[in-house]
Amino acid sequence: MTTNPAPAAEPEANSSAVRAVGGRAVNAYIEELERRASHRSASSQPGVEDAHQNSSGAISQSPGAQGQYSPTVDAQPDTSSQPQPVAAATTLSTACSHETSLTNPLTTGQSTFMSADDGTTLYLGTSSNWSFTQKTLNMVYEHVFHENMPLIDRVFEGQSYDLGWSGKPAQSLTPPALPDIDHAIHLIDTVKFYCGQMFHLFDHDTFMPALHEFYKQPGSASLDELWYIHLLLILAFGKAFKNKRRQGKCPAGAEFFVNALQRLPHMIMLWRYPLQAVEILTCIALYLQCIDYRIAAHNYIGQAMRLALGHGLHTDMPAERIGVELVERSRRAWWTVYILDREMTSTAGVPQSIHDDDVHPQLPKFSGLVQPREALRMRIRLSQVTTDINRTIYGVDGKLNSKFLDSTRNVLAKVAKIADDLHRLFPIRLEPTAGGLSRISAHLHLHYHRSIILATRPLLYCFLKIRLESPLDCSAKLEASETTRNLIEICVDSSMQTLMILCTLLAHDLLDSVLPFDLESASMAAIIIMIASTVDASLIVNGSDWLQKARSILGNLYANGNELSMLHISELKQLGRLLAGLNITPSHTTMGGLDEGSNGSVPYQNDPRALFVSMTVEPSLTSIGELYNAAMEDTGTFGSFMANNIMDLVNSIDDIDRDWMPQTMAEYDIW
């Protein structure tokens, strides 16, 4: 949501985003956790665990049953994975009324907003990676300087690129200069190469004959205007993928994209051509997401979703009535909209509007090819996990139908179910001698690790807050619960795995500087490495090497035309300097990986504005092999969180109090 506020509202909005939580609430929570853990060890008896599970309303099915996903393709909905009734949680609350009720701190209390330097007020969505970075920056800055953080070198939506268009209707439209037919075919094939395995943006069998007909008679009065708009959008993507150099704030392909938007008919007309309109709206949404117009992208994919729903694309369409080819195209278009809608909803940090129980089309046939079908099935399952995370872990006050840790447990059980199939069907090896890497396998594994990070980072944030309030006791508090540490370790492990995958893609020149997913993964992993190094030095010893790798990844994306990546580097540098300024652990120099020339000093002690300096990008000196070996030696857990290990962690959550983060933190506005 974007509004234009009165200037007087800005300080209040910013201060509410960063106000510190009282140390007494945090300490009370940790002491209570220690007390209960001690009590459990002394009094545990056979049968007690099962009784506790039943009283809490937790899911008691086997891991296999927990891992089922309700509208997964070609299967009936499985209700075993659905959250248990609220009444069960109420029973537990009544039985334990003397104990502190705990929720996800990322969603507790009033919603959070911040103002951009142009006066626009932006909503900080709960699950948004951008919001997580802003909230962390603001919290640490206020702790260090006791004032609001200035809006310098920050990532604000729509400010990295300039489309060169005000959005107003054009008085007259001049067609852009189109490439010749051979070049156009090359650009279309480029889009198919980069996007074809992941997204359905156009139907090749109907699009290409129309292309040849268009170039035979380019000025024909019978030109299909909607198809022409579609062509402009595909050419915009083609130019974006082919252009591997920086060209300022104007994104590659913008001349085609803007002209297509200016020609786009109103929905009153679009609904009459539902399938092509869905494909066009999907193209618009994805292009906008690539240039960091997140709210606009979410709006367009929402239009595509509702248009698809209105014409039954979410149902099991009868091929004998509609036609085999049309049903196949409809299924490909639907699942692309479905997946992107969930990705963009999570990125925006807003609630999911379409329930999986209402979705039941089959998978496309893909002409009998197995790998595209299985890749799509895996992406659907991962998208459903993302939806579960947003609905439960990041729900209203962090307790929508379930308490935070119950939700985390259930989500990780589903992740464990996916892990076996993911590694079996789309194996990925990160050892230096492993050879080539499949781009679709890398995409799936990055999505998998983003899900784990998204589910577990609220706990890491909580301990960063504890670290700021009580630096001398943070490590001891963390060691009070093995389950707590394991949850944080799996978050760190997925961050390291993410950077290893991206480094391997970089080594094979396969990093994607156009689509937003590699950038999102790199930024998400880097901030986790930073926070973990600050919370407890033993969580990740070689933090500086990992951050140097993150810097190389982001620098490569920037060199290949991604303007947004430089602002991510800037924000990570700001956070690194702030955390290094805390200067309470031997690991504070690990932040130097994103700060060239760092010598451990704190350059901004007397001048906070010294945090904000011009950014440069230098290559990393650590090889992938050295980084992999260092990870294996220093952490002892790198790559160890496979399905069995995750299920062990899930079961250990059943053994310890599931109400972790105190609800009383809301009184102190932890966000």
C-alpha cells in the first residue's frame, strides 16, 4: 500500500518501526524457557510427550502425512496438513494461563510503515525480505545512535529504474522501431531459454505463426492489436536478457514495455480474450517485478489471477469440450500465475487471497516430457510451503490458527518431505569438483532454501534483539535450548547453501541479472550471515569470507545491468558497519567482507553520516573450493540439514515448550 502522508506523520511512523523492546520482557522469556527445559528434563516420563501433543492440538500424524499438500496436482486435498482448530490452542492456553504466551515478533503489535525521501509512505510487509532488512537496519541504528536512521542509500520501490513515462495516457502512439524478423526470432528464443523452463509467458505454437504473418504484412489493417502488445512485451524481455551491460536507470527493453502498457486496453475489453490477456498481464507483472515495482507487479498478477479464475482456468477443464491444445495452454498459464502470485505476495509481505483448497487443475502434459512436469510439480509444492509460512508463521499477530513454534514445526515437516524428492529428482552438487550445474535445479534449490530462511529468521531476529539489550548474556541464553540453536543453525546453513549455489552459478556464468530471484536469494542470505555472526560468533566462523562471496555475487549482478543490486550492497554495508560498531565479539571483523578496506575501526563513532559512502565493487579473492572446505571445517553442520535431520529437529520441537517468543514483546513495539 502506498499513500502520500502529511509530513508531520513521518517521525512517528519511523520511530514506531524502531522502538526498542524492554530488556525485562526478553530476560523473563529466556529465564522461563530455561526453567521449563530444566523441568522437562527432570520430569520426562513415557507417555508424557504424547499427552502434551494431544493437549496442544498439534498435528500427530507421521511425517509423511504432515508433508501432504492440499490441492497438489492430480491428488485430492489432504486435510492432515491443515492447522488444528483454535479451540485446541485455547485449551492449552487455559491450562497454562500462568505461563507467558509467545508469538512471532515479526508480526506482533501495530503494522509498520516508513517514509521514502520523496514523502511516499510504504508499508513494511511481514514476510518481505525488503521489510526485514529495513527493520533490522532501523533497530540497530537506533540502538547505536539513539535516533532515527537517515534515508540515505536505501532501497525504495520504483527508485532504481526510470521507465521514462509518467503513466499518463499518450495523445498519440508512435510504434517503436522493431528488429528485423531474424533478430526478433532470436530475442524470442532468448526469452524461451531463460524463462521457458520456469514460466509460461506465451504459447509458441500460436505466437510464432502470427509473428511470421506480421512481418509479411507489418502495416496490415487486420493486425491483432492484443497480439502486437504481447509481441512488444516479449521483445522487452528479450532485450533485457540479451543486454549484459549497465545503461543507467533506464531498464533494457523499456521502450517496448512502455509502448505495450500505453496500448493495453481496459479490463472491460481484456476479459473477452481471457487466455491471451492472462499471458499479457503475467508478462507485465514479471517485468515490473524485475525492475522492483513490487506493488504494481503484485497488482497486475492479481488481475491475471482473477481473470483466470473468472474463466475457470483453476479448474479441471474438459479437454473433450474445450480442446486439447487450449486446455494444455490454459494449464501452463494458470500454474505460472499461481506460482508468481505466491512469490509476489510473499515478497510484498501481504496476505494470500486465493486458498489452495479452491484450486484443482491438472498439470500440463508437456508433450510427455517428464522433467518439465516434475519441475513444475516441485515449484507448486514449494509455493504452497511459502503460502503456509505466510499464513501461519507471519499471520495476524503470528498466531493465525497456531502458535509460532507450532507453525514453524509444521512448515519444517513439509520442507523435510520436499527435501527427499528435490534431491532425488533435481540433484545439485556444490563440491568444487562436481562439474556443471543445471539452472532449473539451482532455481528449485534456491527456492527451497528461501523457504527455510523465511520460516526460521524470526527467531534469529529475536536473538539479535536480545544481543542488543544484553550482550554479555546472549551466548549463554542461546545455549539454554538446543532446539533454539538448531533452528538458528538451519537458518544459517540454508544461507550458506544459498551463497554456494549462487557462487557456482557465477563460476559458470549462469547468474540471472534480470529475473529477481538470484538477487533476492543473495541479499536474504547475506543479512542472515551478518546477524548470525553478531548473535554468536560460533554460529559461523568464516563470516567475512561468506560476505565477500555475497559481495561478488551482487557485484556481478550490478556489472551485468542490475541497478538494484548496488543499493542492496549499500544497505548491507551500512548494516555491517553498524554491527561491527557494537564491538563485543571477536567476530565483529566478519562484517569486513562487504566493506573494502575495513581494519576493524568504527569510522562513524562521532559522525553517523560517515556510514553512507559511495559504493565500489571489487572481486572476491576466496575460491569456491576454499569457501566450501572452510564451511565444512568451521561449522561442522554445512549441508547436513537433509530430510532426516530436519525431521529430527521437528520432533525436538515437540519435546520443548512451543510458546517461545513472548507476546508481551508487543507492549514494547519490537518492530
